[in-house]
Amino acid sequence: MPSLEGKSAVVTGASSGIGAATALALAREGARVVGGARRVDRIQPPVLPLELDVTDPESCERFVKAATDDLGGIDILFNAAGLALGRDVFDDSTEEDERTVLETNVNGLIRMTRLCLPHIRDGGHIVNMGSIAGRQAYEKASVYVASKFAVRGFTYALREDLLGRPIHITTVDAGLVDTEFSRVRFRGDEEKASKVYAGMEAPKAEDIADCVLFAVTRPQHLNVDEIVIKALAQSSGGRIVRTET
């Protein structure tokens, strides 16, 4: 794999899960990495921590200014910040939850891309954290599914807009990944969260980080449009084979 020595990267959602694992992986490969999150105390060195709330336009503007002042420019932007709230039929959805999911997963990702794009150097790369939920719907996740369909649509539309410019763009669409994702989805209910990954070997955050590294280290004349990764035991959002425990 080509070295990322001398490259600069910005990672959102860098305090936990896939964002944290990818920020560290990029740093290990030689990149200088600025990580953004609300919980900046959880961002691990050598990643440079900066406070970021992707749902707040002013926070995003402050973050991008501080990050680019430090880095001088951006070679890699990884939009990893995202979440789901609840597993309920849509009738039980709430305005507050819908706004939080869409502001984080869709508006936040679009906003960060728009703000960072003027600072992305020739040969740079934008990676968006998608989901298999953005490829095939599953029950009791309507707003999350809608948000990830939007991410996939935005990624491909941006690919069209960037055609002819030396900027790469990739979506990484993952299935179940054993992170804090389900704990957030179930609002801290550890029992419900643990059942999501019970009886199967789910990918870890580091497995997804490997996919991001693969995408951003291809030869410059190539673009990895999308990577889809799931556990062997998962064929779609709603179909998972579990062993008895």
C-alpha cells in the first residue's frame, strides 16, 4: 500500500467507532490527521482533536478554519459522523429524532463536504460513510434508511459534479459493525445493543478502516466508487444467520 506520508486528513466522528479507528489508521500510515467530534477528550493521539458538531453550521465553520489553518490543506476528508435512533415502526417516530438523524447523517455530511471542498488539494479524496441501509430498506428504521439513501445519492451526484477535477470520491457501505452504534441507537440500553451482535461475528471498526485505507491509496487514475462490506453471516439489512448462544 502506498504511504500516506505527508498527506493531511480530516475525519468527522473521530471520538469513537469507525471514525476513531480510521483516524488512527490514517495516522499510522503517515498522514497528519485532524479529528472532529463533540467528545474531543475521547480522540486519541496522534490525532489532533478539535471540537465539532456537524449539526451546527457555526461549529463546522470554526472546525474547518482551525483544521485548515493547522494542515494547510486537505488530502483526505472522511465523513464518518452519523447515528441512528430507535428501532420502531414509523408511526412511533418523533420530530426530534427525525431532525437529529437527518441533520447528522445528511445535512452534516453535506455541510462538511461543502466547507472542506475548497481546501481539498488536487489528487484528494472524499470518503463518505454510507450503509447497506442506503441500498436496501429494512423494517423499523425508516428515517435512518432514508438518510443513508440520501448519502449514497449525494455521493454519486457529487461524483458527477467533480468529473474532470482531480478529486476522488467513495462511499463505504457497511452492514452490522460492532461499535457503539447500537448503544446510541438504543439510547444506552446495553442489553438491547448486545443482542444486535449476538450469535455472529460482526466486523470491527478496524475492518472498515482498512476499506477506507484501500480506497484512498489506489493509483491516481482510479476511483473506487463504492465498497460494500458485510459480515459473512449477513446478506442484507434484515437477513442474518446467528448461532445459538
